[in-house]
Amino acid sequence: MYLIQGLIETALKEDIGSGDITTDNLVAHDAGGHGVIIAKEKAVIAGLDIVYRVFEQLDPKIIFRPECKDGDTVMDGGIILKVEGKLRSLLVGERTALNFLQHLSGIATHVRSYVDRLENKKVRLVDTRKTTPGLRVLEKYAVRVGGACNHRMGLYDGVLIKDNHIAACGGITKAVKHIRNKVSHLIKIEVEVSSLDEVKEAVTAGVDVIMLDNMDIGRIKQSIKHINGRALVEVSGRITIESLNRLADIGVDIISIGALTHSARSVDLSMRIE
Amino acid sequence: MYLIQGLIETALKEDIGSGDITTDNLVAHDAGGHGVIIAKEKAVIAGLDIVYRVFEQLDPKIIFRPECKDGDTVMDGGIILKVEGKLRSLLVGERTALNFLQHLSGIATHVRSYVDRLENKKVRLVDTRKTTPGLRVLEKYAVRVGGACNHRMGLYDGVLIKDNHIAACGGITKAVKHIRNKVSHLIKIEVEVSSLDEVKEAVTAGVDVIMLDNMDIGRIKQSIKHINGRALVEVSGRITIESLNRLADIGVDIISIGALTHSARSVDLSMRIE
Amino acid sequence: MYLIQGLIETALKEDIGSGDITTDNLVAHDAGGHGVIIAKEKAVIAGLDIVYRVFEQLDPKIIFRPECKDGDTVMDGGIILKVEGKLRSLLVGERTALNFLQHLSGIATHVRSYVDRLENKKVRLVDTRKTTPGLRVLEKYAVRVGGACNHRMGLYDGVLIKDNHIAACGGITKAVKHIRNKVSHLIKIEVEVSSLDEVKEAVTAGVDVIMLDNMDIGRIKQSIKHINGRALVEVSGRITIESLNRLADIGVDIISIGALTHSARSVDLSMRIE
Amino acid sequence: MYLIQGLIETALKEDIGSGDITTDNLVAHDAGGHGVIIAKEKAVIAGLDIVYRVFEQLDPKIIFRPECKDGDTVMDGGIILKVEGKLRSLLVGERTALNFLQHLSGIATHVRSYVDRLENKKVRLVDTRKTTPGLRVLEKYAVRVGGACNHRMGLYDGVLIKDNHIAACGGITKAVKHIRNKVSHLIKIEVEVSSLDEVKEAVTAGVDVIMLDNMDIGRIKQSIKHINGRALVEVSGRITIESLNRLADIGVDIISIGALTHSARSVDLSMRIE
Amino acid sequence: MYLIQGLIETALKEDIGSGDITTDNLVAHDAGGHGVIIAKEKAVIAGLDIVYRVFEQLDPKIIFRPECKDGDTVMDGGIILKVEGKLRSLLVGERTALNFLQHLSGIATHVRSYVDRLENKKVRLVDTRKTTPGLRVLEKYAVRVGGACNHRMGLYDGVLIKDNHIAACGGITKAVKHIRNKVSHLIKIEVEVSSLDEVKEAVTAGVDVIMLDNMDIGRIKQSIKHINGRALVEVSGRITIESLNRLADIGVDIISIGALTHSARSVDLSMRIE
Amino acid sequence: MYLIQGLIETALKEDIGSGDITTDNLVAHDAGGHGVIIAKEKAVIAGLDIVYRVFEQLDPKIIFRPECKDGDTVMDGGIILKVEGKLRSLLVGERTALNFLQHLSGIATHVRSYVDRLENKKVRLVDTRKTTPGLRVLEKYAVRVGGACNHRMGLYDGVLIKDNHIAACGGITKAVKHIRNKVSHLIKIEVEVSSLDEVKEAVTAGVDVIMLDNMDIGRIKQSIKHINGRALVEVSGRITIESLNRLADIGVDIISIGALTHSARSVDLSMRIE
């Protein structure tokens, strides 16, 4: 959580700007208050620690009492957390704290709905880099809270060779051979392919993971048969929540879905001050 | 657009981290390329300039050729923009550029669907502060691109007195009187009320805008009748896309909807490199 | 005060640079000390909290004992505050703390001299954006401490249409009509005018505030007569401390004076260490 | 000038905030304009390059045509500079550019009035660290433009031993002996003294500069006689513009005056856009 | 190279501080100059682009003419690069540019001496995280320039389970099983072991890489025999330049050496200005 | 130490990046631990406070127990410090803390070996600006800990006129005369010379320090004889640890050696967690 200090400061600054002209003028400097954050719909909660961090920025002596933990499901009307401190800090930080919590809980809730569909299948459901600019680390955290796994965090912690890289290099074989010695031995090599020929070349080249991009179910089956355990198989594109189990059943190892992050709506939460 | 330089740098850094290990190792430093960004579904476009800024960060000599402008509707398969420059910069910047564009276009598209429902009614549809942390200025820009208006940008450019402020001050009358002399004469005073008694007190206190919070349609009508033009009337909460016209017809001046920003999903865009 | 952390750090860094080579070499790391800040002339104090923040940056355990509060008048020789902590921190922070305090108290003292002249007239005395770069929020705070009000904080929290905007738009009427729907409903529209014809057009266009720029007293009277309460009247330019009451008497609502901030000299303060 | 980039960005951000809502809504993105900055009173100009930098931030293609150079005296009505570029950039940057220029020119003008009094005496007139927080480098630059010299820039580029340092160390002799070996051989040692006994001890200790603090003219003469060229003599405190020449005549080497920076008012400048 | 902008600015600021008081006062603003950077000893060059970036910060129109490329060996007296621009910029940037270049070339030269010893053996020589704070990305780049490979870049792009992690988890088996599902499928799992029993447990747990920590040659042989290709074998600790080939010959896959970065001295370079 | 906060944050961020994927997944959030940092070879310790700062960033409640102080010599196997707190924080911060400590202690140890050679001679051994980019203040601190002195910290706190400055100005005499009035009276003037003629001109010009650059011992003697106490004499270039005493004996005041900072290797330290 050390990593998100900058984002919290940015978020508070964009809301407070030159000052909360309502609160600063109407609420006494030393008045205290209690806040309660409540779910207005069923939600998987993610981001409790950030709520604490937001209020702590404004009032270092804030008292924070979570009533659940990240990953818990809270029902409509359920209490998520209580916070106690300066009334000014509660009012000034309320919107920013809620914006974080409802956004991340929205993702966790959305992801959980996919995970629940999987019926404990062995397949690994993963996110993509289709995240909101500036929120990558947090959104990927919410994906894990929701029960899915992360694909690489960015361009720096995994090799994913796409068609343009292949073209620039003169083929999968050359690309894989070349890059193996350039990157850390702790990094695996994944290649994105769209035909069975490419699958074959990738297997021969010794890649660690093969991503079957936008293939239909028949082609996926053929590919898995050919690969036969010599590489992990990732499927991406054209995936609906309905097709998850089918893909799992035919032996896909990894299913990546951009919608986990880019199409989750915020859950409805509110803060009551007492 | 001067204001978002920091966000663009943050977004690029979170994706690139210590380096794009695939591209840096497989694509020649001086290779050039052409990119085309295409809509994969009908979308109202918002954020073209940011796409340019992202690529320009990576390659100051990038050539940028938009095929539409912000606010235009592009159909499935339509070309949004072309970009030409170093192949490395195109590959490294692709995801960040798309993440901005699909997020903001998602909001603009969502907002447009509300605006289209309004059938040119005189009512003003506005957003809220329920935005993604760090993206406030951009998301509110996308709301305007979609055809709606902005509520205040943050806590600093409008007075909105809520129940907690009222309680802390000893009543609406006191609060309004007190704050009028404290804030700039260019700032209006809005009060959030939930009963007819409060409406009456607010009118007497001379507020500029009255927000009817979570009132049913009957109570809203009564309030408008009482207010009778002496303040602008804003309605908030419990609003669906279906109820917009009805609210407009009974004389509401402003309808604020958090969902404009917090529940828009990204539109599907992709970049083809040639 | 959350907002000025960056400025305090910048101020300390510009003074300390690579280190206080005198203090670091001559004063023991663990020596303690007491500091007393004293007025060397009569002054309205503004900025006590910043003094605390400066020393707290250098020594988180500093003990701060203000002997007055912002807005109080302290006489020559009067004690403003006491501070107790590491001697090194007192010596290193002394100049930065005093520079803030004497600058802001200088403004508050200067403003108070204007306010005292007004003899409780109803007119609102306001500052402008003619502030020292980087210190806007603090200087406008000092203006309020001195007893005057703030005009808009920046370009973002108020519309002020000047001659160049009008020319670019094709007239006051067009400009006002156009902008009303573009900005938040909590923002008022002010137009700067320099002739009676412009006053008339502004009233007809329904602006909220009319700024009479550099008009003589006769023209101001004519304008007020024409406006007749349909907009607030602001007067700017050519204002001396002597003319304040006269402007108030003829019905001006707002008088804006750049000199409140840009021509205040620092008050003389010093710190004695014991 | 490489050093002040951060300050320029801060100044623009504090004025622009979330956007110039007047200009962005009323002036076309591609409209061009000419600006002329004019003196409204006689002034010594300082800060031309900063004006350029401010506008360049907003419009990298700005054309800048200074009509004078830093240090020149411009008469009331005289043209200081012309600038040509996007009208939006001129309007958005105007206030920030002027705020820098009128503040720094204010200092240069104030300093020049002291320097002119000196009638080419050999004495060195210097500033102090009593500067506006965040503007140290610029204000000290304006002092040089005005014709005076700089004392140390901060705590890092000169040793100035004051009474508290002396007390903490056990005497001037010990302090000077101790610190000589701790700091770079390019740094001189100055001691602040308030009695003739201290003067004597300082001379014996071999300090480079002796600052006579708040001494009357008789004591200053005695001190200079005793020092007799063995150290530079600086006088500080109780100095008026009238006493400058007298101090110079009795052999003072350096006169330091805080008022050079902390009590200069802004000069009156304005920008006309055509 | 987009990533190191912040470091270059920091480096320039720490040297320039409040200004280069020698150059600014003695060299005309518009004087031009030519600089030539020369090797004063045989060196493998790394960091040419950074030299360009340093001077470009100070003079955007600088002309940069490298006479070699990163990885080339330049002999004593050989010309590395030429640079042409403002004389002030050359003098101000000289030390910072050289400090980067001689530090990175020092590492590249040091690494090359190890690589040359390896006589084209198949073993992979890698660095560690023992780098100078703030220079990680650059120093690891210099390692690659010198001809060796990188271990993980930081704590984020590779799993390396050490004794404390194992203890905290209750054994290698548990640790490996647990973490496999938590991290991206593109990240390999490495375990650090110090006994043959641990080697066996690690193999059974299915780790990707086994680091033999501080083992003697006999134990290393036994371990390799047991592992038998089921995991990559890394050796670390007690390694001298003399033992490299021996380790390669017995089948070690990876040798990691902290000294590659933490014990390289700068090479001697100088800049001549003409 | 206030000054290095930014560097510590940068160092931690470059190592942690998007998270310590090993520790975060294997060690419980609330587990505690004890760390002991031990010398693996004889070393002069420098940087204890930075170690504390690194761990404090990660765990504000860390307990820090140094077993020695900066400047102490610790033998192989000796305990340097103990630290107690969250196990996660110890594991995450370990490498960064050690990287600082072993780098700075490496310099202090290297410097001490020079100082010990000097046999209490009166000559002043000083460093140069040949430091690692970003670490200037810390490395110069380590030099002082090792027992040597600092030359100027940067371009801002001392005048050092080199051949290019002289050429740009038209001679030493002109340069010295010109600059004396431009810089603070607390700054001394040093000139770098390479011939006896230049020595003579420098003495006549009244410089404070003369740097004899790359002169042989005979020329140095002649120069000292001519200078005869009228300026401090600094020798630079071609200096080995063997020649130190000889230079001291012939009357050199200052010997500057770049190798103090740029050629020190890290000392070997390790952290054991219990």
C-alpha cells in the first residue's frame, strides 16, 4: 500500500483544490464526528485500507473501525466500516474515500460474478492491462480480491510477443530465440498466435505460454491437442461469462478478460455522519 | 489540456515501469510504423487530444491524424485516428492511449444516451463528484462532450450545504447567512433539503439553488410550486433514464446523476499497426 | 492547510539547500531550545499554523504555544508565539517561519487598515488575482484574516468576461448566452464594462455581476442607477483608501483592490532563542 | 533559469486550476492574438525571461519580442515587451506573467532607489534571506538587476555564526576554530557581534567577515578602527536610506538591508491584447 | 530512456543548486562552444544517450555527435563523443554528464572483464539487486552493455523465496504451492536453498529455478546431479572471477555476482572544450 | 537528513515497483521480526540514520538499535545495528537499506585509508564533484565521516575559475576582478592554473585559492614558493595514496582526490532476520 500514496494525494487535491469552501466556513475546526459507510446494494468489498489512508491524510488521529475485510460480501444496508475523528476531515474526505471504495468494490463484485460461474474449475481467470489510467495496481488488487488472478502488471514483468513484434523480428522462432537471453531468467515468454501454424511454430520455439487470440472453439481444441502440455494455453477475446466453463472443460489453462476491469460499474455505497 | 500532463506521465509509468521488455528487445530503435485506431462498436468519441499527448511523450515527432473530433459518433469499424512514428513508441504507448480513449469515450457514449432521451427538454442534466480518483477533470470533460453539463468541479468552486453542515451550524438560515460573506461573490449557494419545511427555510434564506434529495415526484411538485422561481431546483437520487422527461416536464431545472460517470463501461476500441 | 505542504517544503529546501553548514557544525544534535517570536511593530497576525508546520517538518515533536490567534492585533514588543524543541530545528527553521509570518501578517495588517476606513459600510472589499506566484491561497487567506473578502480564487471558480473575450465572441450578449450553459450552475457570470452602453447590454444579457472598470464617479453613479439592483456592481481601478467610503455611499456592492496583496510590505517580527 | 521551471508550473496551476472557464468557453482554440506589456509607472524591469517562460508553457510556439532588457528603466506608458501566439494562451497566462514581472520589477526598482543614493561609494549594498517563500532565487536575481549585491543565498553557501551558535559552542573562538575545518575551503566565516569585546574576539579568532548588529554609529566607528582591515565589516539593522552614505564614509564594507526584498511593492504594469 | 528523466533532473539540480556562480558570471549568455569527451584509459562505453539528455536539458538545440556506440571499447585517448552548443550549457553540464558516463562505463568495463573470462561458455552471468540507490535501471543497462544478463529488476518482476519466507510459511512445499496461484503466470518461482534436503524439496515442489547459496563445489555438483534438468540452477556467493569457468563446466545455468555492480570503479574520462 | 527523503523514496520505489510479490504473498501482514545487520569485513560505518529512515518509511513504528555510530570501525562479524518491526517491512526494505549502507560505508572506509596514510599532517584532504548522480550530499557526508573534508558541494557554493572561463573572459585578472563583485562576500575565489605564469597572475589578481592542476613536484614547489602564503594552494591530478605525505611536506594546503568517491567499492554487509 506504500505505492499508492501519490494517487491518494492526487485524488484529494483534485477534489479539495483551493479548499472546501462549504465545510471550512460552516464547521468548527475542532468539532468531532462519526461516520458510517454502508452498502446500498450487495457488494464484494475491496479497498478498506485506502479509505483509512484517505481520512488519515486529513486527520492523522482518525480512528478507523472496519466491520468487514476486503473480499467479504456485504448485503444491502450492511455496515462496511466506521470512522471517527474531526468532522471537517470526515466531510472533506467523504467523497474521495467513497469514490475509491465504490470503484474497487465494483470491480471485485464484478469479478466475483465471473468466478462464481466457474464452479471450481481448474482454469485460471485473469485480467488484462485494460485498466483505468493511474489505477492499475489498485484495480488489479481488486481483481485478486474478487477471486481471479492477474496477468502481467505492465510491460515490464512479462514477455508477450504479438503480431507486430513477430513481424518486426522475422518470425516467432527468431523472436523467441532472441529474447530468451535478453530478459531475466525469472520471466516467461508468451506468444500471441492466431493460426494453427503459428501454434506449431511457437511450440517448437519453446515458448512458455501460448495465447490463442480470437479463435473459435474448434481451433482452440485443435491447438490444445497439438500443444499437449508443452506450453500453458491462454485464451483471449470473444469470451462471455457463459463460455467460461466450456473453455475450462476443453483444457484451457488461462482465460483473460478485459471486461473484469474495464466494464465494472461502481457499487452503490454511502456515508452517514452522526 | 495543460492540466493533465501529470496524469499522462503517471499512466505511462505505471505501464512501462522499468521498461517494455518485449518491444525494447524485439523492435529496432529506428523502425517506423503506422497505427490506426478503430471503433469495435458504435461510440461517441472523447479524448483524441490525450491520445496524441500519450504518443507525443514517447516520440515528440509523432504525426497524428484524427479522422473525427471529440463528440462525433463513430460506427462499428470506423476509423477514429491514425498515428505515424517510431514503431517502438506506437507499441509502447498503444495500451495507455487506448485505455484513456475507451474510458472517456465510454462516458461520452453513456451520457449521450441520456441526453438523447431528453428530447430537447429545457432541463439541465449534470454530473456529480462521483468520478474515478485522479480523472475528475477528464471525466467531466467527457460528460460535456456527451452533451450534458457539469455540476461543481470539486469542493472549491461551489457551495453545497448538506445536512451535516446544517446540523453543525444550527439551521439553514444561519448557515446561508454566515457563508454568503465568506465566499467569493461569484459563487452561488446551494442547499440540499429533504422536506418541504426545509425547502421553505431555504427559500426564505435566499439560497440560489435548492437540491431536492431523494424526494418522490409528489413532493418534488410541491417544492417547485413553493419555490416558484425564487431559486433553481435540482433533483438528485432515485433517477432512472426513464424518469428524465417527467422531471423535466414538471419544471425541474437541473437533474444530477452520478451514474453518468461512475457506471459507464469502456467502449471497445482497438489499434491496428501496419 | 492540507494544501500548502508543498510550498512549505519548497521554502525549507530553498533555504537549507545541501545543509545548514553553520548550525549542523556548531550545535549538538540533541540540544534543545526555546524560541519566542515577537512583534517589532503593531501588526495583525496571520499564518500561525504555517509557523507550526515549518518547525514540525524539521522536528515532528516540536511543542507550539501560540499566544494569540490569526486576526489578533499584537502591539510592538508583544509575544506572538513560543516554540520548544531541538535547538537545531529552531535555528534552521527560524528564517523560513518568519518569512511566512511577516509576509502574511503584512498583508493582514495592510488589509485591516483599509477595512478600518470603511466604518462598517455595507460594501464588500475584495482582493484580486494580483498575488505573489505560488502564494495565492495563503495571501487570500491573509486577506480574509485582515477582514476583507476574496474575489475568485483563480480562473476556475468564477466567470469574468473581459474586453478580449467579448471581442472574440462578438459581443456581451453572445458571450453571456453562450457561457451560461457551459459552466456549472453554481458559478456566477461577471462582465467587465467600460461604458454605459456596455452596462446596458450586460443588464439585458442577464449577467450576475457587472464590473465597472476605471470609470469616474459620475459614470459609476449613472451605471448604478441603470442597473438598479438587477446585478451586483463591482468597481475596480483608480481606487484609493480615501475614496472607499464615497464609493460605498453611492451604492457600489463590491470594491476590488489589487494593492491589498501586491503592495503590502512585511511587518517586522523577530525570533529570540533562549 | 533552468531552476525556476517548478515555480512557473506551480504559479500557472494555482491560477488555472481545473481550467480557465471563461476563456476556454469563449475563445476559439485556434484564434491568434498579440499582447503588449506596458509600464503604468516608471520602473526598473526584471524578469523578462520568466514572462517568456510562462507563455511558452502554454504555447510552445509563442513569439516573444522584448523591447528592453532586464535592468533597463522604462517610463510610464513605455512598452516592455510584445508577445504573439494563441489568444487563449495570452489570456490564460496574462495574470501569472504580470504577477512575476511586477513583483520582480518592484524589487529591482526599489533596490535601484537605494543604489542611486549611494553616489558611487565603494560600499557593497546586500540583501538578506528575508525573501518571499519559494521566490528566493528570483528575488535575489532582481536585487542584482537593481544594482545591489547578494548576501549568501541560503544556509548552505556561507557560514554566519550568530549569538545562539556562539552560546551553543562556548564562545566565538571555539566556534570559529571548530567550523573552519568542517566547511569547504571556499566558504568564508562571518560572525555576528553586538559589542566591542566580541569584535575583538572575532578578530583574534581570524574570522573573514564581522557583522555589527544594531550598533550605533559611534560603536561602529570604534569597531572599524579596531578591526583595521583584518576582516570585512558588515553593518546590519537600523539602516535607513538616509544613513547609507554616512556608513559608507566611515569605512563600512557591506551594508545588508532586509527591506530590499521584503518591503518592495509591485510596480504597476498591464497587458493590452490586440 | 523515457524512464530516467527524473534522475537526470535530480542530478543536474544537485550540482547546479541555486546557480553556477562561476559560469553565469564569466561566460556570455550567447557564446558557443565545442566539447569533446575523451577516454583517459581503455573502457567499454555505456550511457551515451544519457550524456545527450543531460546537455539537452540545458540547451534543447545541442548538437550531439557520438563517435562510438554503447558497448564499444574505446582506447586510452580515444574520442567518445563531440557536443556543440552554448558554452554555458557545456560548462554547466560537463560534470553531471561525465559522472553518469564514467560510472556506467565503469560497470560495463568491469562486467566485460568477467564476460571475457567465460570463454563463450553456455552459463549465464547475471547481476543482483546490489545496485546504487536510484540508479538500478541504468546500472542494469550497463551490465547488459558489458555482456552479462540481468537477474530480476526488483521485488516486483520475479519470485525469489528465501529462508525467511520459507520459515514464515512453514516450508518450501507450502510456500511454492501457495504462491503459484497468486502471481502472474508469466513469473517464474525461484527458491534459495542451502542444503541438499532443501534442493530435493524444491525439486519436488516444482520450482522453476533453484539458487544454491554459498555451497562448496562438491555440494553444487551433488545438487546439479539431483536436479537433473528439472529446474534451472543458479549459484550465488563465494564466486571469484577465477571460479567462473569451473562452475560453468559442471553444469551451472546461472551465476549471480553482486560485484558486477557494487564494486566497479568509475573509468577515467575527461571533457575538453574548444 | 531532511534533504534525502526524496532519494529514499526513489530507492524504495525502484526496488518495490508494483509490489514485493514474494513477501506480500508469503508473509502474514501482522507478523513481526528482528533484523541484525552485520559486517562481513572490516569497515568504517557511514549511513546509520538512512537505514533507519528506509525502514521507517515502510513501518513508522520500527524500533532501531544501532550498535555503533557513524565513523566507527566495525570488524568482520561485528554487529552494526538491530532493527525490530513488521517482518514484511524488514524483508521489503532489507536490500535498499543495505545498498545505502554498504555504498556509503564503502566510501568512508576508502577515505579512512587515505587519511590514515597522512600521519596527522596539516594538509587538508578533500573530495571533488566526481560523485554518483543523485547521491552528492550523502557521498560527501561519507567523506567527512571517513575523516577528509569537502571541496565545494556544487556549482553554487564556491567559485572555481577554469581555463575555459579564463579564455571566455580574456584572462585571469579580468575574470577575478569581474566576479568578485558578482558573488556573495562569503564565497572565496579559486583559480585553476597550469603554469607558473598563471600562478603569478593569479596571485596578483588577489585570488583566495590557487589550484595547481597536474603539475609535477618541481613545478608545485616553485609555485608554493612564489605564492608564499598569499593564497591557499590546492593540488589536483596525478595523486596517488603514496604521494600524499610528500605533497603535505612541501607545503601544499589542500589535496583534492576524485577517487575518494568515484572509486570506492561497497563494503560487504548482510542482514540476518530472526
